[in-house]
Amino acid sequence: MTDVVVELCVDDLDGALVADRSGADRIELCADLLEGGTTPSAGLVRSVLRAVRHVGVQVIVRPRGGDFSYDDGELDVMCADLEAIAALAHAHSTSHAASTEHGRSAEVGVVLGALTAASEVDVPAMRRLLAAAGPLTVTFHKAIDATPDLLAAYDVLHSLGVRRVLTAGGPGTAAEGAEVLAELVRRSAASADAPEVLVGGGVRAAGVGSLLAATGASSVHLRAMSPSPRGDGTLRTDPAVVAEFLAAVGRASLDPDVTDATDATDVESAGGAVPDPAPSRSAVVAVDIGGTSFKGAVVDDSGRTVLSLSVSAGATGAESIDLVVGLLHGLRAAARASGHDVVGVGVVTPGMVDAERGVVLFASTLGWTDVPLGPILSAELGVPVEIDHDVRTSGLAESLFGASAGVADSVLVAIGTGVAASITSGGHAVRGALTAAGELGHVPAVPGGEACTCGQRGCLEVYLSGAGVARRYAALGGLPGLDTAAVVARVGGVEGVGTGVDAVADRVWADGVRALALGLTSLTLLVDPAVIVLAGGVSRAGAALVDPLRAELAAGLAWRAAPEVRLSELGTHGGRIGAAVLAFRAGGRGSVVDSWSRAALLAE
């Protein structure tokens, strides 16, 4: 595999120098990898071009995170950035003799992409961008994996003259898209001017050999990162991880600081300031996947968080998987460096989750459908992995250590962007036939009411959720630009809460509390909980929510006592704590959680 081209994604000068000194072939230079990569500053581009001697530099041009459908103003910005990068590249080419150790030209190029609202290649936008790029080599980035027909999109890019396409072969990892990647490689080889296929998406040293054999590809893209020794939650390009990958494709690292990259344990400790001691204490990795960010932590057997790290969700489902994998690798490496042996991994995620098989059946905010997340992560890390639904796992944590501890029959209601419930009956979580038990937000609380994004009308979360309250307040003529917390601050009628000067806020909040009470009344009559725990961002309204809700709930249950309503005691930590419990159970160490204290779990 000595002819394999290795491209590293980096976001700073240090990362570029690591790639240059190690013998990598190219870098993709980005800013803000937490957003999936955006256009770096002109200062960073100039500094990197001046500093590197061997590695090619591909500069991403992406004005923001999120989708890849750009308006005219955003395209204007991208074109201006392209022209500036072209000028820097020209200045670089006239003052540097650029060649690599492997005989390839140290090219300067750009990485970009534009899609229509229907996720097709935006041909007019691409023509504008290609014209602005001028002589620069153009790579179309992983936006192609979001297109409905990837092979057709590749052919369009071929016709446009794009030089290279970065792809996982679909919305999953590159291993999952191997069949499509093989067809793309065949098309690339069939025509001299067809785009090169650059494989990226879950590419790691452990599996790169089989991936290249299955696809016939000869170019790979990866992030070779671990937690920064600064301890501030950021990542850095790790020379040892780079060396391990280069060794896996049959090349020795040129970096003299890494002398032996053949042993996995040595690789993870080499190049860092802290040597890898023999693990002396068990720990787990706990990851709470949200719609916009992924929060990971190493938790030791006392329940204390040893370190934490977070990254933003990817722009596509495949990129999000890749980010989760990278986050887990980084956390495990950091755990080992601190003397901890990782025995298991727990991951919690929104959507419909088949916990028994480790499959995310559907998660709309992440672009996941039938993703075998548990098996993917277990194969990557070589340790047991357990996944489950985020709210259900928060309910588990609350029932063990929080507001419903010791209560066999309870409900946790998470009120954030949407509304979901974790139902515990007889000490056991209620999952349902489709693993979808607890979708409280879509209970029709107002028959024939306002439309919900799910297609129904009158759903509870239309009236009481972070999104619902703010939307209805604005629609009914409230002050512009207020979020839910600001709306609640204007609510009157609750002693000590709100200003009492906003009739629209009063109406919207009363409607929301009434809708929630109707949903909880039905839930109480069905499952008979002793305690209802309120969690999520909207629950921070405190007395403004709890006091009128208790009154409405009591009125709706005239013939029986209402369950006690409490506020969460774990707050935003519930997902992480629950994921840690799952991880120790996965690793066969479930009994260690019996000695955990709330103080240790919440210690920063």
C-alpha cells in the first residue's frame, strides 16, 4: 500500500506541521472543526503556506456550519474567499519550490461544495465557485454523501471539471459505503479527467487495509486527533496517531519524535507530554449525543468525571458517526494517559433506539436511519458498547441518584426543544413494541389545534416546548426576538415570578401548562406513577411551571390524588450519568454504581 495518498484534516498551524513532518501527502485546512470545518482565516492560510515544506494544502471554503444550500450573499463571500486564497497560493508558488518526499507536487487547492434545497448538486452555484477558484485544484467535500443519488452526483461533478471528491460512499461510514466507493473508483479509473475518489468517513488505522482492498481506492482522508494536553476540551493533531496510520498503509513516519508506531499502546502515548502508565483503575467512556453537539466524558469507578470533551454534530449522518468515533478514540487515549483502563462505553442518543441490538432506528436531527451504532463503535474500540435513548437513560439516572431515587413507579418528562418521557414501572423502563414509548410531546393535547411538524395537529409540544412557546408568542404578536426563558420572565399570575405586564406571554404560558397537564393526566391514568420529574431547559422556569401545573393536574384528577411533581436533581448531567451506568453494565462492572453518591456524580 505504499502508493496510498494520505490527507489529514487539521485546524491549526501545529496540525499542519505535524502532517508536514510526518510524511502525510496533503492537509485539508479548516477552522472550527466543531462545526464540521469552516473557512480558515487568511492569516492561518498564509502562515501554513509559509511553514510547510512537503505537504499539499487544501483550504476549505465553507462560510458556516449547517447545510450546504447557500444564498447569493453566502456565495459572494465564498467567491471572495476563493479569490483571496488564489492570490495567496500564487504568492506561495512564486517564492517556494514545492515538492514532496514522494514525488507528488505540493499543490494548493480548495475544498468546497454547494447543494440545492433538494440536496442535489447546485450546478449554477458550483460554476460560480469554480470560476472564482481559477487555477486552484477543487475538491468537492462530503456534501456529496447527502445527495439522493451519489453516483449521479459524481457524474455531474465530473462534467463540471471537479478534480477530487471526498466521500464515504453514502451517509454511513466508508466501510458501510464500500460497494458504492468501489463503483466510484471504477468510474474514476475509466476516464483520465474523472474526479479522484478520496475516501473519508470513519477511516482508521485498524480497518484501512481492508477498506482499500474492498474499494480499490488509493487516497484516504482522516482526522488524526486526540485531546489537547492543554486540557481545555479541544483536540490536536497527534503525531502518534498519524504514525500509526502511516504504518498501517505501509509507510514510516518521517517525524523523529515518533520512533515506533507499531504497538498500539506505544502509539497512543508517543508524542505526548505524559507517558502511558500501566492502567491502575477502571473507567468508562460516556457519550451524550444531542442534535447539535456530542458530549463525552471519562468516568471512573467512583462515578467522578475524570475529563470531558465535546464536539458539534456533523453536517451529515456519516460525518456525525465519524465525529463520535473520533471523540471516543480521543477520550480512551486520554483515559489511558491518566492511568485508567476503559472497560466499556455507554452512548445515549435521541430518536428511536433498539437498545438490545445497538441500532438507532431513526434519529431525524442526526440524519440516521437503521444505523448499527453499537456494533460500529464496539468494532472501532474493541470494548463492549451499550446504547440507549437519551431521555430513557436520563430517567434511569434520575431513578438511581436523583429526584425519583427509590421510587419504583415514576416518569421523567424532558421539556426542551421537544417533549419526551421516560416511564419506569415496577422498577423497569417501559420501551414499547417500536421502542418508542414515551413520545409524550405528540400526545394530541388540543384536539384540532395548531399543526405540528410531525403531521398531526394539537400536539403537546406545539404548546409547551422550548421551540413551541417562543414560536406561539411571536405568532400571537409578542415582542420580537424573545426566547422561551424571556417569555416566561414576562408571565404574571405566579407570586414572585414574571413582570405581569404581558398578556400575550400570560396566554401562551397558560395554554402550554394546560396542554402539559392534559398529557400528564392521561399518562397518570395509564401508568399510575408516584412521582413525575420535570427536566430539560423549560423546566428551569421553576415555580412558574410547577405551581400552575400542580393545580391543573389536581383538577384533572378529581377522583384520585395527583402524583407528586418534582424538578430534576441531576439537570443536564442526567444523560452523562445514565450513559456511564450503561457503560459499566456493558463492561460487566454494573455493581460499582451501587456505591456512587450524587455529590461525586455532579462534581466538576
